[in-house]
Amino acid sequence: MLSSTLRPLIARRSSRPALSSFHNNLLRSQSTLVVAEPTADDSLAPATLSAISAAAKLHSGPISLLTFSSSTANVPSSVSSVIQANNTSGSNLLAETVTNAVVAANEKHGYSHIIAPGTKFGANYLGRAGAQLGVSPISDVVDVLAEGGFIKFVHL
């Protein structure tokens, strides 16, 4: 989201040498938060694993996993840290609960990207979290090609 806002500035990098150092600093500060979809057995859902794979394609920065379970088993090696949110409501998470956890994690760590699984769970809170963070979410991404490039699924 942030990189798409800066794209016009970076494209003119050759005419403005000062932006080159800005771009390098931006690349070093990139980090991603992946929100894990809850499962009944506290394992990672296939949609969460897909989101982690997409995050690894975005940039070489650290990937954090926000989870609402007490188990951190089977976390892929590409994830550098796991944040366990308190889940006092059991397996039925409200969109407000997930949104508050995402916003709190972002306020503490300042992520450049936040990725949600492409499921009803992700769609339930993604718009709310985007509104509270002051950004417009990009939904229905099918594949991440490289930094700043992705394929979006369009409903006709």
C-alpha cells in the first residue's frame, strides 16, 4: 500500500538523486504483519500459509504473524516473530476484536504491509482495520509477482 503511493516518486529517481537514498531507506524499513486465521485445532490454516508465502514475495524484510491461538507450532521459518493476541471470546472472534489487535500491533511495530487471508475471516475485518489505519485495502490479490507488482482478481 505504501509502495504504491510512492511509486511516482521512485520512478523519477534518476532525475532526483535524493530520492535514491529515500528509496533505500524505505526498503530497509519494510516489514509485514500476517494475520492468522483461527482454526479449531490451533494449526495454521492453508489460507494463512498462502498469506505468509505472499508476504515473503513482497520484500526481504521481517514477517510477523498475529495469531489468536496459544500454539505457535508449525510456524514457517520465513516468519521472524509471532504476536499472540488475547482471545477471551473463544473461537468466535468479532471483527472489532481482530481490528483492535491489528491496529495495536501496527501502532507498536509500524508495519509497511498488513496481509489478511483471502477468506471471509479476512474480509470481515480488513475494511475496518484499513479505515482505522487511514489506508485503502487491496482485496482479491491472486499472486504477488514482485515488490509493488501483483495480480488482482476482478469480478465481472
